[in-house]
Amino acid sequence: MVRKPAFVVASLALTRALGHPGPAAGPAARHQDAGATRVEMRCARIDAPGRVRCEVEARVGGGESISSGDVVIARTPGFVRALRGRIGPHDATTREADVWRWALALAANEKGSGDVEVRVRLVVCRAGPCTPREVPAVGHVVVGD
């Protein structure tokens, strides 16, 4: 069983208590940590087995900037496999001060639907000191009907 860090569990509980449907709702799932880092993952729906393209976006709060980051694929459903386990900082498609984006590809060998779990690891700076942050995200993959 995968254990979620306490801040993720607390964030999800608070989000649901405030009336938000939580990360499983909608085509993309979002998580937010105490440092106002927002991460979103979206995957394109495909009709038949093949390549599934996904995008991961990380945003930091006002007064903060991202100096480095990567995406680690933590778990995929059985019908999908990751073409790469880690997408590094040099592979980011957007590297702005407050937002970074990465594109990743998965290989689907049959029809199905399920969640892909990733961890976004960032180095975030705020008026001097930089600190590491790790934020989980989930993207939903649909292949076929």
C-alpha cells in the first residue's frame, strides 16, 4: 500500500471539507501543498492502444520562483507503461519563473482507463533561500470507449 505524505492527506481532507469535490473529479486532478504550489496533470484521450501524451504543469505562489524541477512517474495502470521513468529539468517544455511544464508519453497496450501517479520535485526560491518541494499529482488515462 502506498502511503501519502501527511500534508497531502491533510490538504485533501481540507479541500473536501470546503466543498471541493477533490482530485478525482474532472479530467485533470490537482493537488496543493502548504507553499501554494499547484500541480496539474492532463492526459489526452485516445481511441485505440498506442502513445498517450500527457502534460504536467507546476505553478508557485506570488513572490516565489522555480529554479529547477523534474517529474517522476510513480505508478501506472496495468494497460499502460511509461516510456521514461523521469522527465528532467532540461526536458521541461516551459521554464518560466512561476510556471514549469513537462510533456511525457505513455504506451498503452490495450483499451482501458486508470490513473497515472507522478511526483513533481521542485526547487523553489523566495527572496533568497531556496527549498525543495515534492508534490504528487494524478492524471486520468482513457484508451478506447
